[in-house]
Amino acid sequence: MIQPERIHKMKTGTRNSGTHVVYWMQAAQRVENNHALAFAIELANQKQVGLIVAMVLMPAYPSANTRHYRFMIEGLSYLKSQLQGLGALFHVAYGEATDVVATVTEDACALVMDDVMGAELGHLKKEVVGHVTCDAYYIETNVIVPVKHAYLKEAYAAYAIRNALNRKLDAFAIPFQTTPVARPIPNTHHEIFREDWAVNEILKTHYGHLEILNGPVTVIGGEDQANILLKAFVETHLTSYGEASNNPGLDATSKLSAYLHFGMISPITILEAVRKANVPSGAFVEQLFVRRELAYNYVRYNPNYKKDLFQVLPDWAIQQLKSHGKDVRPYVYSPSEIESAQTHDPYWNAAQKEMVKSGFMHNTMRMYWGKKIIEWTPSYEAAFDLMIYLNDKYLLDGRDPNGYAGIAWCFGKHDRPFSERPIFGKIRYMNDKGLKRKYDMESYIKRVEALGGQDDTLSSG
Ligand SMILES: Cc1cc2nc3c(=O)[nH]c(=O)nc-3n(C[C@H](O)[C@H](O)[C@H](O)COP(=O)(O)OP(=O)(O)OC[C@H]3O[C@@H](n4cnc5c(N)ncnc54)[C@H](O)[C@@H]3O)c2cc1C
């Protein structure tokens, strides 16, 4: 079931016949509830040709390091088996997307793409389309409601978009079975991902030039892993999510964000599992649907989301920053002291360590983490840039609309004014006493101390 609002035709090709359809899989690295894959199969079956699903493992993806590549590569062998089951040929190539896609579409009748977010990747998509001669489409499959159909402009806050999203939820949150390819291409002439290639070997051979960021060893990429995690979350934490999810000491959230970021699971699959559990789940759906799709709205409509703090904030917040920019900071830390978790604040240090060691950080701690970086950095702009740098480097779910929206939220985006205080003005403030009063912070610190994973950054700082 592919709603027409998800389908965007980017180019009418100079020819419409060919030997196959190509789906360039980028942001939706899954088979289940993948509208781009289903659309590509539908086209192939209509034209009575086969389907090649191409993944291009580029030598340098914006802001990616070996931690991100590892997570993605771990998902490939499951993906391969599922695609083969549907009769699609899986072609994994190392190189530049423009060259690989141009080659694989040479005799193709259509190119299908999924919905990468962000300016750099949008630009790459246009460049790739410029090099192909067949029809080209992109399909929105990583959101429940297609972004522009949900809301026609940048939403001021969650309240502005919530009703519009909820009205459209039932029309778009429709799980479906993917039909197989009627005419599979024989498995002969394309490079196929080999399961016997160890992830480390691939990293060394193709990404030796990148910054090495190991771990987290316990989090493994892939659609199968996402489904295991989803099942465990629904069975264990969904019922108590409303009361427990904000408490960093309880570790009671789904941890699905990295899988959502790589498109290894669809929000529709998650919503379906949550609905089937038949327990109160409003608080979870607010995060998964309203907050997440608000972030997509932000990044789609505001091109400055990671470039210019003063171009993304509401007027009231800009005014506050302008009048408090020169306020004295009680503590100022250098970027390297911050990165290596060397501040006076044990809660904040634990949050930074959680991020470095595990590639994840609890939501409450992400808010606190951001607020303190604002407080301890000489300028707001420097704080904004540092937060984006650290967030995208260490988090497995980094480089995501949710991250850019979360960071802007720390400066007042999508929020409202509170009472005035130094440095923040009327922008919401958080302090360690509040964390201690409301949550089990000692358990949080203990859990972070027990984490394995990368800590070179922490010890070298
Ligand atoms: C400073 C800051 C930085 C952040 N950076 C990122 C980031 O890089 N990537 C990222 O995915 N999220 C980011 N978030 C949002 C949020 O913290 C994470 O999505 C959440 O903690 C992921 O954990 P979970 O999957 O266990 O979430 P759960 O609580 O289980 O929620 C389920 C899903 O809902 C969505 N969600 C949850 N909370 C939010 C939120 N506040 N805003 C938007 N969507 C939400 C996520 O997709 C999440 O996986 C950031 C928030 C802040 C304040």
C-alpha cells in the first residue's frame, strides 16, 4: 500500500524501457514496511523486468566514522537474505554514489530512492539523478505522514503540528506485506555482499582512512536486531513508559533510535507492535510520532538546522540570547575538556561518558548535557557547533533530524519562555539538583561506569 503522497517523481527519463529497475537503498535499510522497496518492485513487475537493490558504501559519508559504518555493515547480511527471498538482486558497491548509480542504471528503466534527510544528502541525490537517463523517483518511507503533506511550513512547536499529524495517522500508518519480484535477475554478474567478510576486514579495507571510533560492542546493527529490541521493549517497558522513561536511572526506553536513523525499522512497524500490545501508549506515541515528525518538519523546512543558530530560533529566544550573551559563565571548559568528560559535574560527566562509550545517551541526560554545554561555553554559537560535532560523532543515532531538533530545543526551539535567569534568559534551564530530586541518579552513574566500549577519548583528555 503506497500512498501517492509518498511518491515524488524527480525526473522523466529520455527512455522508458530497460532490463531492470534499480532501488538505490540509502536511508531505509530494511525490507519490512519499506515503501521505496515496494514501489520499486511494483514498477519492476509492471514492466516485467527484474530489480537490483543497490547500496553504495561511500568512502566518506557526511560526518560518518567507523562506528557508524560498522553498525550499517552489520545489517547487510540479513538484508541480503531478505532481499533474495523477495527475488531482488542485492548489489553492494564501494565508491562514489554518482558513479555507482550511473553504472547500475545504464540499462535500467527506472531509478527509485528513499527519503534521506538533510541538505548534503539532498544535494547528492540531485547530483545522482542528473547523471541517469531513466525515470527517477524518491519515496518517503521513514516517516509515518509524508513531511509536506503533514504540514505546509515550518511548525512553531509540537502543539502546532500535533492535530494535523493525528488527523492523518490512520491514513498513513498502514503496515503491508511486500510482494515478491515476478522476474528475478539471476545471481551472476553483480558484486554481492559476502557474509564471510568480517566487518573488521571491510572497515580496514575500505575505511582505513577514516577516524576510528570503536564500540559499542553490545549494540549490533540490522533489521533483525531492531525487531528483537522492539519485542523486548514492548514486553518489558511499554506499559510503564509514561512514568519511567524520563528517569535515567531506570533505562526504560526502547533504544530504537539508531535503528530508526538507519531505517532498519519503520516507525509503522513500531506503531503496529505498540498498538497490538493494547496497553496505554500515548506517551510513547507522542515521542515516536509527534516529536520525531516535528524534527523531520524542522530539517525539511529550515536549511540552517546545523549551520546558523540565529536562523533557527524563534524571535523570543533570539532576543534572550542577545541580551544575555555577555553574562558571566561560572565555569568555562574547553572543547577538549568537554569531550573528555572533565568537568566538575558528575552527572554531566556520566552523560558524556555514556555517549562516548556506548553511542547512546538517555533523553533526559541529552537535555541536561546540551543545557550545560550552553552554560559552560563562552558563546552560544560555539556551544551550538560543539554540540552538533559531539552528537554526530559519538551517537549511533547522530546525524539525524531528531538530533538537530534536540540541540535547537536546548536553545528554546519548539519550547516556551520560563522565568528569567543569567546566561539563559527566559530559555528553559536545568540543574543537577533537579535531576537528583526527581531521578535515581546514582543508578545512572553506576550503569555508565559499568559500560564497556570506546574510552580512549576519555582517558586522553
Ligand atoms: C540535545 C539532544 C540531542 C539529541 N540527539 C538525538 C540524535 O542525535 N538522534 C536521535 O534520534 N534523537 C536525538 N535526540 C532525541 C531523543 O533524545 C532520542 O531520540 C531518544 O533519547 C532515543 O532513545 P530511545 O530510542 O530509547 O527513545 P524512546 O524514548 O524509546 O522513543 C522512541 C523513539 O521516539 C523518538 N523520540 C524520542 N524522544 C524524542 C525527542 N525528544 N525528539 C524527537 N524524537 C524523539 C526517537 O525516534 C526514539 O527512538 C536528542 C535530544 C536532545 C535533547
